[in-house]
Amino acid sequence: TIVNRGQGDAIAKLFEHLGVSAQFIQSGMGTASESIRDILGIEDNRKDVVISLVKEESIEDIKKELNAFFLINKRNKGVGFSIPMDSIIGVKVYQFLSNTL
């Protein structure tokens, strides 16, 4: 999930309530030039990138909550997307990600 700077913690807490066990927040920077940002009305290109490890059966609930977060306030803007994880290495990593550690 990519959101405006300062909103990453709110997204992480929202997802935590939905049972997401592992999340990482990293600072990011948008790539649009200043002239493009002016045209689009975007003042700040600083972003928070929230990487969340989500069980497949939770994705629809998370999408609904994320959509509600974006609709609740005009300042809440961002994009959420998911990428399937094909495999992981290590028993401890699997136990951590599956909440069985």
C-alpha cells in the first residue's frame, strides 16, 4: 500500500486489526516532476510504503477497509495492490508468516 507520508502507521494499525501478522513501513518518494504534480494538484511527493504479508482469504476484507479509509477523508489518498507469494524458504519464516511461531 502506498499512501501519503504520515499515513503509513494508520494503514498498519487498520491491517493489524484485520489479522495481518507482518508489516513493514518504508519512506518513499513519488516520481512525477514538479510540473506534472502542479497539473494534478499534488503538493507533496513524499510517501509511506506499507508492505504487508496477507493471507489470501483476507484480501477482500482488507480491500473493503482500505477503500473505506480512502473515502473517509479527502486527505487519505493512495493505492493498494497485492502480489502473490509463490514460495518461501525456511520453517521459521513459514511459522512466523502463518502465525504459528
